[in-house]
Amino acid sequence: MITPIQTHYKSYWFRSRLEARWAVFFDAAGIRWLYEQQGFNVNGKSYLPDFYLPDFGYFEVRGRYQYDNELMQSFADEIGEPLFVAFEEIPDPESNAGYLKSFIPKNYEADSTMYWGFDDMFLECDGCGKITIQNTAYCTIKSNCCEGCREMSLSHALAKGRSARFEHGQNPSTSQVNPRNHMILNDS
């Protein structure tokens, strides 16, 4: 039997390197996260989401494009928050292709929700720095957030997450780069 290698990062033991790389992405983007915060019973099935992102909802990492659609939609409906699922490797930062499947609860209302349920992605306003999750169709559209500004891919954070290495006790750099002036905000 082949199993993923557990990976240590920021005092957590992640069940896979892919989960740890998403944590690096979140840190590099300045997105708050909690790892495996709480398990749930959903329609008689146990479910433990990988991450809780306080500003967005729940986030699941899947090594393959396999998931229980009914379980995930039921979870989002019952918990009343979105569930975002990322598949396989962190995407190439240059691709600008959507990489999230979104499960949005019924009757969910949020300011300027632009999820389509597929091909969604993290975007950042190049004016104010606000990070949102929207469909890839909104990437680079002007004035979604600030007047005259664009929603841009978090390519710097995707690159950090994608290149994170944990072999031989390495700790990846998670420095954030301010998209407005390209200055490093912090490094850990």
C-alpha cells in the first residue's frame, strides 16, 4: 500500500506534502488558516476538512480528482459556509486557470460572491490588496473591487506553495510580497 508522507510545517504534522504546500501558499498570501480544526458527522459519514479559512470557509485538498459530491454539498449546506476543494498539485502560477471546485450552501449570501462552483481561484485586488475567491473569468477584470483596479492571480503565493520543499528538515520561505510595490512584507 502506498501512502502519502506526513510533513511537518509550523508545528503541524500534515497528512501529505500537498496539504503542507497549501499551508505555505496561505502563509505567503497572508490568508489565515486552521488545520483540521474540527471533525463532523455529515449524514452518518465522518468528515474532517483539511483547513478552515476564517475569511473564506472550509478548504479541502484532494490528491486526485475524486470526491463525494453529495457529502461535500451536504456539509456546506449544513455548516452554512462554503467549502472549496483543490485537486492535485498547486497550479502553475503562470496559467491563470481556475483550480478550485466550490460548494456553496443553499441560501448563502455574501458580498459580491462570484463563485461559479468550478474553475474558481484566489484573486487579489491590485489596488487595495483584498483577497477573494472568484471564478477565473473575473481574473484581470477592472473595477470588481476598487475603481480602476484589477483582480489578479496570487502568482507569488502559488509559486511559494508550489516550490515548497520539506526534505531533510527544510523549511520553506513564506515571505509575502506586496503586489503594489513588490516589497517583502515578512519572512518566516
